[in-house]
Amino acid sequence: MCGMPGGNLKGRCGTVLWTALALMFPLRGQSDSTPPGRLEGSVFTAEAGGGRAFVPGARVHLHPLPAVSAGREVVTDALGRFVFPEVAPGRYSLSADFSGLRSDAVEIAVKSGKTAEVEIELKLPAVKESVTVSAQTEAVDVTQTVSAGVLRESEITNAPNVNERFETLLPLLPGVVRGPDGLINLKGGRASQGGMLLNSANVTDPVTGNTGVNLPIDVVSTVQVFSNPYDPEYGKLSGAVATVDTRVSDFDKFRFRIQNFMPRFRKRDGTIMGIESSTPRLLITGPLKQGRLALTQSFEYRYVRTPVETLPPLQRDTGLESFDSYTQVDLNLSERQSASFTLAFYPQKLAYYGLNSFTPQPATPDLRQRGYFTSFSHRFASTSGALLASQVSFKKFDFDVKAHSDESYQLWVETTTGGFFNRQNRDSGRIE
């Protein structure tokens, strides 16, 4: 209309402009005057009895949906309440957290001029477990002619061990079982067909071929079982062989350890009657000359009574008493030469051996063994990497079986009387 011919252009355009402005200003004012909403609520945790415990100091997060702008955050008051006083109308995501507790995100709509009330429950986050299995290719060592299972120091120290002997842990290795007679069978062979080496020296019984040494478990570093001992260093053995390596003495500072110092008492008919077991152990290691000469000394005393419940209260115990001593002196002769000296004592007594419901204490024998082992070894490493090891060892092992009386040994239907019929005395030794 402003462009019509013959019309008053200035007047008509002014009228149109003022009319448009008058229509726009009321609309804009109406849009800006839309009141915001209000959001308030509480944060709580569920109690065991079904009640609620409100949480002060929890952080409450408010985020618009879709998230096109930054969110807001408030903290609950002493009663666990929170307030967002001015919230533009729209859809929001609300969540809370407090000291390891979290809530699920709650979607809520805020309307203009109205108050939205919401309650948020805090929960422990769900624990998710995952297991990753990855394949590993074990490299074959072509320089070794035997396969070995190994018990390391951490396993020897931490594995459950009923009598605190390293021999008890050997069945943890593949192919090692304990037979009905209590002896260890290695790789299908009898106990007398295997062998045991202590720091490369043979420590089996020279007569029977069974294990003939008791060591304090504190000095044992590793135990290995070789299934096919083809190498000549393992000796004349028709079965598998177990090798025991002891700790190297500490050349830096002295250390000691005492364990199992307190005894355990014996109870009979609700009354304490003597001591049932006492197994104290002591280990000392340290330098005699810094960096050159070091000593390791370990003692172990064992006194154990094992009851047979079907016999009278004070005549039902078999007894084990032993004292094991191990001494090792390590010497650094030079950068390429080292030497060590070892001395071990292990006397032992088994009282009322073979006690059972049909064989009372007077009809059982006592077993006594006395022995010691000593060795000296020297090692030299050449510049080419070759190792020359020389060793001299001596072992003494004596064994006695003694009866409790000289009366005739008689087997009855319900019991056994008299003194044990078989008396033995055996002295043996080995030099290598």
C-alpha cells in the first residue's frame, strides 16, 4: 500500500510501521513474562528394616534434555533436602552421589510456574566382574633333558601345611602322591626307587632309599621334582628325583624370625592334662664378615601327641619328639668363586608307634633315629660362562626299634599283649 500511485507515501508507510510495532511489543512482553518452574526434593538411602535415612551433604546434579547446555549442581542440607529455585520449563535428568553411593538417573519434566517434587535413592554401585583368558605359548627349553615341577619359596611359606614339613607339599606337584603307608611316591615309582638331593648332595637313607633327612622349613628355598633324571648329576636313580635348594645366607645385615613359640595344651575329659604339641622354630641369618662370609642357622623342636580316641584318656597318645638343626656358612672367595659348608642334625623319637584300638601302648614299639649330614661345596664360573662345581658330603643315619617289655608278644581277638616282637638296631653311612 506504501507504493500505490498517487498516495501519500510517507504517511501511509508510517502508519503501517507503527501498526506493526504495536503488534510486536505485546507479543514479546508476553513471551518474556513466562514464569520459571521450581524443583525440590530429598536424597535418602534404604535401611534394612524398610525405613529411610536421609543424606545431608549429597551432591545433586541437574542436566537438561537433550544436553545442549551445562548442568547445575546443589548440595543437600542437614535434612537431606535440595532445591533448584528457578528452572526453565522443559525435560531434565536428575542424579545424586555421596561418598561412594550413587543413584540412577531420573528423568523429570518441569512446568512453568509449578513446583516438581522428586525423591532420589542412593545405592551402592553394582559390582561387575570380568575374567580375561589369554593363551600363552610356553617355550620349550632345548637345553634341558628333564621336565620339572617346582615349589617356590612363596608357596612353601604360604601353602596350608599340616605338619610344617616341605615333604607334605610335594603332592601339590603333578605326578607326586602320598601312598597308604604315608610315604611319598614320585612319578609312579615306589618311595625307595626315587631320590632326594639337598643342594645337589644325596640325603636318602643309605639302606632303604627313602628320605633320610629332616629340615626346618624356614631354610628351604625351592623344591623341584624331575621325572626323568637322565643327567649323571642326579645319581643312580630308577625313579624320579626331588631336589631341595636352601636359602643363601644374607651378606648385608642380620635377620631373625621366631615362630610357633606358644605350646598347645592337651585336654582330657574337660581338664587340661599336660601339653599336646609344641613346635617352636628359630631362624637367624646374617654376615660374619661384610660381603665375604655369612651364616644361616635354623632350629626346630617338635613335640606332638596324636590321640587314638577309642583308648583310655591317658593311654591313647602316640608321641613324636624331634630336634632339627641346620647350619650353613657361605663364603665369597672372589667374583667368580664361592663356597659353602653345611651341617644338619635331626634326631627323632616316635613313641608308641602303631598304636590303635587293638594294640595298646605296652604292646607297641618305640622308633628312634639319629643322624647328621655335612657337606662342603665349591663353585667356579669361568669367563666363558662354564660352571665347575665340586662337592664332598658325608651322611650318618642310625635307626633303632625298641620294645617296652620283654614279655611274650601275644595277638588276641580284641587286644594285643606283651612286648613288641621285633627289635632292630641299624647303623649306616654314606660318603660321596
